[in-house]
Amino acid sequence: MSIPKKGVTPEQLQQAAKDLNLTVAAIAEGTGLSKAYISEFRNGKRNFKPSEQALLRSYLEAEYAEQGQDCLLYTSDAADDSL
């Protein structure tokens, strides 16, 4: 049984960046989103569209896999509210 993909909360983004040692610049480069946009989302000042949520989530999942870490993005239902 696969777990359905959900959005990413600002808190999950902050934790993933810490876990994966990623800067806002690295996330921006990996997703194609601007540094300012990511920073505003991370600080709770902006919401992402569902397509941007999916892009960010895919990027972070790939980074977790590349670094051989368990992906911790499936631990909160709170992200559903932001979509």
C-alpha cells in the first residue's frame, strides 16, 4: 500500500533542510523556484500552489533518497490544509 503524497508544511521544509543540510539557495536551484519565494513560504508568509507543493515535495524526496535517509515528509496531515 502506497502512502498518498501530500503537501509540505513550512515546518517540514525547515526540518528537511536541516536533515539534508540544504540551503534556501540549493532548494531554489533544485526546484526552479526563487529563493525569495521559498524563504517566504518557509517563514509562513506565502503559500505554494499545488503544483509548486508537488515540485518541492518531489525534490525533497529525491534528496532524502540520494542521501540514503528516511523521508520524513509523511508524518503530518497539516499540509493538506495548505493545498
